[in-house]
Amino acid sequence: MFLNVIHFPPNVPDLIRQALSVFLCCLAPFQVLFNQFKYFFNLYFLLLACSQFVPEMRLGALYTYWVPLGFVLAVTVIREAVEEIRCYVRDKEVNSQVYSRLTARGTVKVKSSNIQVGDLIIVEKNQRVPADMIFLRTSEKNGSCFLRTDQLDGETDWKLRLPVACTQRLPTAADLLQIRSYVYAEEPNIDIHNFVGTFTREDSDPPISESLSIENTLWAGTVVASGTVVGVVLYTGRELRSVMNTSNPRSKIGLFDLEVNCLTKILFGALVVVSLVMVALQHFAGRWYLQIIRFLLLFSNIIPISLRVNLDMGKIVYSWVIRRDSKIPGTVVRSSTIPEQLGRISYLLTDKTGTLTQNEMIFKRLHLGTVAYGLDSMDEVQSHIFSIYTQQSQDPPAQKGPTLTTKVRRTMSSRVHEAVKAIALCHNVTPVYESNGVTDQAEAEKQYEDSCRVYQASSPDEVALVQWTESVGLTLVGRDQSSMQLRTPGDQILNFTILQIFPFTYESKRMGIIVRDESTGEITFYMKGADVVMAGIVQYNDWLEEECGNMAREGLRVLVVAKKSLAEEQYQDFEARYVQAKLSVHDRSLKVATVIESLEMEMELLCLTGVEDQLQADVRPTLETLRNAGIKVWMLTGDKLETATCTAKNAHLVTRNQDIHVFRLVTNRGEAHLELNAFRRKHDCALVISGDSLEVCLKYYEYEFMELACQCPAVVCCRCAPTQKAQIVRLLQERTGKLTCAVGDGGNDVSMIQESDCGVGVEGKEGKQASLAADFSITQFKHLGRLLMVHGRNSYKRSAALSQFVIHRSLCISTMQAVFSSVFYFASVPLYQGFLIIGYSTIYTMFPVFSLVLDKDVKSEVAMLYPELYKDLLKGRPLSYKTFLIWVLISIYQGSTIMYGALLLFESEFVHIVAISFTSLILTELLMVALTIQTWHWLMTVAELLSLACYIASLVFLHEFIDVYFIATLSFLWKVSVITLVSCLPLYVLKYLRRRFSPPSYSKLTS
């Protein structure tokens, strides 16, 4: 066996194999410079530190500038090192797993990292598939196997895989080494849902050629759920589907971070201006350019070097708090860089099925056109099925022939039977039998125990339909790649041969199956799908559209079921064309679709099915909370307009007193213009629009439509494609400039989630694909309320307070330096040197300032009870130019007060100035933290007292900068007390007056 390829990479993904080496390279000086100092401010601080090697620019000890820079770099590098080492250990464990390889000398053991293209690998049950392979053989008697693919595509349902037919027929697995064959495969790509290839066996007469599709593949990262399989390795290393899909996600930069960066740029501008002013006041005398650099060094504290580190550590704390919240169990933070985004969401875009609803389908309605059966009349359906499969002895024995009533009943029974049989056959459901916790599908061939049977399918709708047919008497008891077995009410087994299956896709919105009844030999083509596509496939009727609308208005998900009887010759002709199309290498999908469409004509409409997807718990109060918080909710769904509208009403997305404007279907520019004008005349009404109309409006009147839609209290977009969901998110961001949050649970929501400013995935019945792609993962929609109202609000307010206080801390000492230099004739002489300047922003004030990440203005219960508090954050007031200016003025006032107070009250020693001013500065910072805190946490108290104790204890070792004997005098104590009181007392008074006469909204709730 061989493959027509030339060169392949080793089976160690490059991203994984190079992880440790990349990190080791990062330890090299040049790599660190590239990775860390490509950011302007890091580079700026590096240049300042390097300038201290020039004697004319040196202002003090080298460690004064190098230690803070080294600390910031160390935190970043250590964090990256931990992540890389963790990945390396995990990936090494994966790549060291041992597998069995078939060779001419027998079965040998081989590590995953040593597997090569062309190897025949044996994978046992519950073992991970080590490489992308073509499925050749299985030990299962039914000739198929199941895969668990949740680690690849996030979907929790098991996938059925089929081996190559000619290799499965070989007596033993060792015979694979005796045949001469080759695989033609497409080039490696990222599509995990499709595959095009052919398998050719040349040593047979004539040569056998079989088409290969996704059903014949075993992708790396999946797990074999049943039996033992043998496959030939097709792709390895960086060419694996899983690796090619592991791209670096779009790095989301939060609005808060952008605002902080903007403020930092303003501070940099202030730094340059102050330095130039100082030199200008010297009339640019002497070597003025060196003086500018020295002043840039002196006032470098204006830009807080520790700001980024403090904020990053704060984000880690917020993420930890979210994960530990027992009120929202199972919540996962996948992106710890944007928790503040949760506190400023203006638009929430949500999926419907599985997000607002439970995605647990309950069969509610069977409609045959002239008669409909609901939950209260399912016993009639059961009796019809029973009558079909029982003897005619049930007829009254006195009658010689069937009466009109009996004929009508038999006709109705026949119609009901055909509909139920179609539903029982047209699906992708496979019954799996579990015994003592061990799955054994082959048991289905021996006995069908209801208590052991579990249905596996790709959709909850499918399972709901099959479970309903079981409840009315027609039970799916067995299925493999080529046959299906149904059990009748009389325990008779009906055998059907599966001739072809046409799986459901989001594009086609339908699925079909061709089966042969083994008892009669009849061939039937069954199909079910959405009404929009089935309406053009079934024979003309006058009730389909009306009844679909009626059922949708009741909130039911509607499927149209149809059939077509095929003659043997007709099927043989179709099969020949279909097989030929499947063997095509180029444009296979298009050719296959064309052949199938030739069969989809004039089908007989059998019935409509209606299943209900009930709302999740507490969806209504959650949506009401979001609405009261000033968040506009848009529902984007692929369901029918009527179903989506019904769900929106039931969920109270649209309130009872709100009008609903249903945007009529438009197909051209003129119709869109007229409908937009009609919509413009409506006020305060919810909008419901279909995907087709939306596409036309966005094509011709994008600005006008978005302007009108953004004014609506709620918007429902139905029949919405995944690309349209992402497009709507993008347009909202561009047109409004507001933050968006997208919530979904399925693979069709991934693009929307990734496009939004903050993506939230719901772990649902459809798997974890949306959850894995999101920034935050929750288990129920109701948890979103607490995630935003409590954690989002707290994260934003805490980061705002933390960043402003770090800036205030830096501006205070810079103001003192400016006053000191001004008093002494604008001399570029540092006020504080050595450990004083380092200790000020580390051990003396770091912990109290950072403890602000534990502060909260109201209790969690209050924040949930009054969502209006969240609305206050949407304007960004906690971190605005106004609040920034206020903190700048506070910093200037306190810095000037402390410095002038120390200068006016000192005796004759410079060290006394340093002692008085520095001690006053430390006490002022600690008191300012106390002034800022809204709710005390015991760790805050510990941080305040510990920092004060550290400063007092360190005074003994600071004799180089401070007169130890002077600080023990009464003169020192009263001077420090007066200066500290003057710098802080006015602010306490102003805070009291503000809370007394103009209290903020949160203080009204806590008073």
C-alpha cells in the first residue's frame, strides 16, 4: 500500500515541537528586546535606564531605573514561561503515547511522534487517533465505528465512520499488507467537515476504485468510541486538520485598555512639556539638550511603569473570582484580558436554539393536511399504527365487507403509517446499546433491550422524532452502514437496506435517504427539511405554507416530510450517475448536488412535524434585567419568522405593550426603500426581519437600516446565516462605536462570537464548539445576568480605580520633584534616590493600591436587584477625561502641599526635607487608599497595616537618606502630621459634602 505523495512532516506539530525552543530563544537578549520592547513605553523606559551609563546623564544609582524595569519584565517573562512549560509538558505526554503498527514482521509498538505517512496504525477503543487517517478496517461486526469528536469540533454527539469497503472485506487486518493499492487525497486544508479522495486497489481484476469522503476519515484528536480500527496515515505534523485549525485567535484589545493607553499618551506629552518648560526657564543655557534628557529622567515617574503589570494582575484576580462564584457554576474564563468589557456592553446579540431555549425537543404536532394530532391525541396515532400491523380480525365479525367508516379509517391509518414510517427511517440516528457501562453496538444484532438503548445523533431534533415514533409503536432498534431495523407493535422486525444517505447541511437545509424494504423489494426516497426548500420540491398543495405558519406561530420547529417511490431502473440510473459524481476530484460537491437535485422533484408530501424547544430557566427575568440595564438585545436565529417571533414574545424579549414591525420580504432596491420608509414612521417598536430582506437592505441601504434598527428596543433576525450574524456584529461596532456581546451555543455561532467585543459561549446539547471559541463560557443563559451585572461592573470599576490611583501615585511624586527643582533654581537634581524611589511604588504602597481590586461599592444582591446601576457605566464615567483631570488636580495639590510644607517647616538639613516629605507622602498614599475604598475587605486592612509596618521597620536601614535620630523627635512627628492632615483633610471634607448633597446612585442604595 502506498500514497502518491513525496514528502511529509514528522508527526509532531510544529507549533508544539517548537514551543519550548521558542521560549528558550525568548530568553536570549535580542529576542527579549524584540518581544518586550516593541511596545513604545517599554522601549522608552529601556532607553532611560541605558542613559544612566552616560556620566553626564546619571542621576543616581543604576538600580533605581533598572530594578523597576527588570521587575516588570520578570513578571511578563515568568507568566509566559509558565504557560509555555505547561503546554510543553502536556504536548510531550500526548506525543509519547504508544500505538500498534502493522508491519511485514508483525505488530510493533510505535510512539505517536514516530508515526509516518503510509503507516498502518491500530487504534483501540477509547484511544486517541494519533494522525489523520483513512479508515480501512474495524473489528465491529456491523462494519462501522463511532468517534467522539468533542476535542476537534466541540460537538458531543458521536460520529459514525465507515471503512473502505474493499479493505473491510479482507479476512484479516494482516491482509492489508498483501494488497497493492494507493490513496489519492486532496492537499491538506483546514476543513474538518469535508474530504475528497479516492482509494484504488490495483491487484484486483478489474481494479477497484472507491470514492473517499468525510465518513471514511479518522481525524487526529478524535477518540474511537467503539471497537478497534485500522487506518492508513494520511497527514501528519503541521498538516493535521486539528493543527491547521489551531490558529492564534484574534487578539481582542479591550476598550478599557485603549482608554488607559490614551491617558498614558497624555501623560507622556505632559512629561515632555514639563521637561521643556524647566529647560526654558533656564533660558536654554549651557548644554540644554542634556538638561532636557535629565529632566525626562527626573520626571519619568509621570508615566507609571507598573501600571500595565498592576492591571494585568488585576485581570487575573477578576478571572479567578468569576471562576470561584458558586452562583454561576461551571463558568470558564478563556480570555483573561478583557473582563472589564463585561461592564460596558451596549448590545447583546444572542442565538435562540440552545441559548435562550433548552435545545431539548419535545414532539408536539403531527399534521397530515386534513387532520392534525397533538399531544392529547397521540393515542389515536398509536391505534392507527397498531391497526396496520394487526390482523383484520379486529373488524366486527358480523359484517361481510368493510363499511365506509372502516374504509375511511383504513385510509387514514395508511396515511398515518406512511408518515410515521418516513419519520422512523429518514434520519441519521443510530441506536447504541449499553451494558454494564460498556457500549456494544453489535448487541443490536442479537437482542433489542429498551432499557439499554441510547440514541446517538447530531441533532436533538432527530432524537426527538425517533423517540416519538417509538412512543407510537414503531421503534428503531438497529442500524449499521447498510441496513436499518424497525420493530412493530407486534414485535415484528422490519428490515430495510440503506442504499444512499444525503446528510443535512446548513446550506441545503434538508436531508434524505434511499431505502429498500427487504420484505417487498420496494425502493423509496425519503426526505425532510425546512419548508422554504421543501416547498419547491414537493407536489403542489394548498395547505403547506398556511399550516407551517400556524405551527410556527405556536413556537414549534417545523419540518416537512416527503417521499418518492423509485423503480429499480430509475434507481440504477441514479446510482450510476451518483457514484460517478462522487469519484470526481474537482468540484465533487457541486456535481453530487446536481445529481441529487435531479431526484428531488414532484415528491409526495406526507406530513409536517412540530417539535417544541422550551425556554431555559429564568430567561425572562434575565432579559428583563438586561433591558433595565440599558442593554439592547438582538436575537439572531436560523428559525422561521413565526417561530422566532413566538419565542421572542414568550421570552419577553418583546414586551406586551410593544408593537412589532414585521419587515416584509423585499427582493430589490425599490422594495427595500419603500419598506424602510414605512418602518421609519413607526416609533418604539420591535423589529422582526428575515435574512433575505436583511441582505437586500444591507446591500443598498446599510447606513439607513442600521440607524433605524439601533433605535429599536429589540430586534429579531430570522433565517439568519452564520456569516450574516458576524456581519451584524461588525456593523453594530462600526456604526455605533458601542461594545457588543455575542452569546451562542452552536458551531454556527462561532463567527459571531469571535467577531464581537466580548464572546460568551453556552455549553449546550450541540457541544462545546461555541464555548471553546468564546472569551467566557457559561452553562446557562441566566448566568449571563450575574456575569455582566456583578462581575462585569466590579471588574470595570475596580480597574478604573486601580489605574487612576497608580497614575495618582506617580503624579504625586513627580509634582514634588517639580516643586523641588523649581525652588532650587530649576536644578536637575533628584529629590529621592536609591531605595526610596524603588520602595515607594513597591513595598510601601503596592499592596494597599492593588487591594483596590477587592473593593465593591454595592453588594452583589443589590447589583442584581438594581440593574440601573449598570447603565451608569455605559458612559464610561469611572474612567473619563473628567475623572482623570480630577485625579491630576488632586495629585498636583497633594504633591505641592507635601513639598512646600516640608520646605517651610524644615530646619537646616536636606535630609530633614527628605524625611518629612517622604514620610508624609507614604502616609498620604495610605490614607488616600482608605479614602477611595467603598467596602473594606480584611485583606485591605492587612495590606494597609503591613505596608505601614514595612516602612517604619525600614527606616532603620535608610540612614543613607534619612536622619534616623531626627525621625524619633517630636518635631518630626508634628510636622509630618500637619502636612499629611493638610494634604488629605480637604479631600475627606469634599467627599463627605458630595455624598451629603449629590450622592452617586450606588450610595443611595447603601445608605
